[in-house]
Amino acid sequence: MADEETPKNPPSTRPKLQLKVSDEQAKGSYANFVVIHNNEAEFVFDFVFVEPQRPVGQVVSRVLANPRTAKKLLVGLSKLLENYEKCFGEIAAPDPTAPQGTYH
């Protein structure tokens, strides 16, 4: 036990991150579709709103992230979805055999 390393910055000594959100950003954007691209250096998340029965979507937000941040997003979102399903029931997974090009 004496060989255990103590973290460089234990949680109690880390400075708290303060986030600022502009009034426009605080309104948020609704997306019902997401397209994700990546290369060696970055992931690109295009959040899209597609109107029912219209084959045209509008990108409402594009987020670029490094691989480490993308991994943190995956882990965090997985935990939140797990908690959500415990409270509200299982979310139906998209049908992987559905024909491509359908939106709803």
C-alpha cells in the first residue's frame, strides 16, 4: 500500500472549471440526425435537423474534437444513456438493416 502513487492533482485541489455560455448558445439547437467523420487527428460531429418527409437536412452545429475528447464523449454519453434507461426504460436501437437514405 505504501507504493501507491498519489495523483498529481487530487480532485479536491483542482481548480473548478467555469463555463460561459452566450445567450444565443444557451437557446440550443435541435438535431435529430448526426454525421460523424474522422481522420488521424480529429473527429467532426455534424448535428443535423431533418424535417419529416424531406430528404434535405440542415447542419445546425458542427463540433470538432481531438481523439481524446471524442473518447471522453463516448464514455460520458454511455454512462448517461445507461442512467436514462434505468429511469425511463430501454431506448430502441436503430435497425442496422434499414435501407440507407431513409430519414424517419
